Amino acid sequence: MANQTGIPATTEQFDKLLPIAMIPYLLGPSIAGFIMIGLTKGKKGFSELFRKLLKWRLGSSIYLIAIFTVPILSLVVLFILYQFSESYIPDIVTTNDKTALILSGLIYGIIGGGLLEELGWSGYVTPKLREKYSIVKTGLIIGVFWGAWHFLPVFWGSGDSSGNLVLSKFLPGLFFHYAGSIPVRILIVWLYDRSQSLIPPIILHATLTAFSFFIFNISQVGVSLFIYYVLLAIGFWILVALIKNKSLLKPNKIIK
């Protein structure tokens, strides 16, 4: 018997309701950020927010890191795993409609994952926490809440055709939204700290959504998907370790 509550969603419910159901969720961080900016800084706070949103004259390395970190790392991981199993052929190779996949990934990533969420996470929470905490601690704190914020959508999207929870879909996604999202959040905070702009955080967040969950997603679930996410998470943590060991986590060091 089909699940009538909609949580978890059936496959049909998920495909049909995804754009509508995700709007409140995606807007949540930004709405909360706007409220807090209004309460604490008023018009001056909103002026600062939009100034950072429009600040685009940044060093080229900032853009290179924001744009290419996720797709390159994803490709490397998939290439390594493909040597052992054809399960790791990404959706961009297997799908018949590559244009639709790329466009849906980019649109959802840029507007949903990047723009709507980062106005809150990077627009308010990051600068507020950076007044007291280091880049790493700020990324860790936000990363934990960022992962928790994704719990309900991951749970909602992990149903089968009858709306029963499929652990082989749910657990890999839940894992990645902590083990993978936290190091990515540290990288996002790092980019924000160096640029004092919202554009790099939006781009990096957008590429994470577009490539990890759409373009370079794999059709497999369970152990195969879990291994893919484990290696991606390890890669992100290695990047965090590298930039930390090279003393690039010093505050206000703009990359030229």
C-alpha cells in the first residue's frame, strides 16, 4: 500500500513535488539571515549584504578554486572507482538527455543551493561567527547545522515506489551531508574570508549541488554510492588539511 503521508515521498511524489517542496527549505537560511540582519544592523546590514553580493572583481584563483574544486575532485574519484567497477559511470555519460541534466543541475545548484541558501549562511552566519571563531571552527559549526538542515530533504527523498524508507538511499546521503558538507563549508568560509564577497561561496555551493547530485551522480545506491561519498569526503578533508598546512587560513589574506 502506498504511503499517503508523503514522508518519505514515493518516487512519483518526489519527482512531481521536488521544485515546490524545496522552496521553503531553500529559502529558510536566507529568511532567517534577513531577519537577524534587520534586527541587529538594520539598513546598514542590508547595504553590506548587497555590496558583498555584487562584489565580483576578485583574484582569478578565487574563481578557479570556487568553480573547479568539486568537478575535478569528483572526476578524479569516479575515475579511480571506475577502474574497479562500471557502477561508477556518472549520469552525464549514461543519460539520453545530457542537456536537460546539465541545465537542471546548474539551475538548481546556482539558484537553489547557492544563491538562496548562501544569502543566509555566508551573508549573516559566517561573518557573525568569524568575529569570534577561526575559519576552521566557523566552518565546523556551520557545517554541522548545514548537515542537520539537509536531514529532512534527504529523508523525504529516500522512499521507494510505495513511500517506504530505503536505507540504501538514505544512509549514504545522510553520511555525505555531514562527512562531506563540513569540509566543503570550511572551504566556503575560507573563500568568503579571502574575498569578502558572497559570489565565491555561492559558486562553490552551486557546484557541489550541480555536480555531486546531478551531473556526476551515479545511478547506484547502497554500498557503491557510500564508497563514492566516502572518497569524495576524504578528498575534501585533504584539501582542508592542505590549505591549513600551507598557512592559507590566516584571516583577510586575499588571493591574487
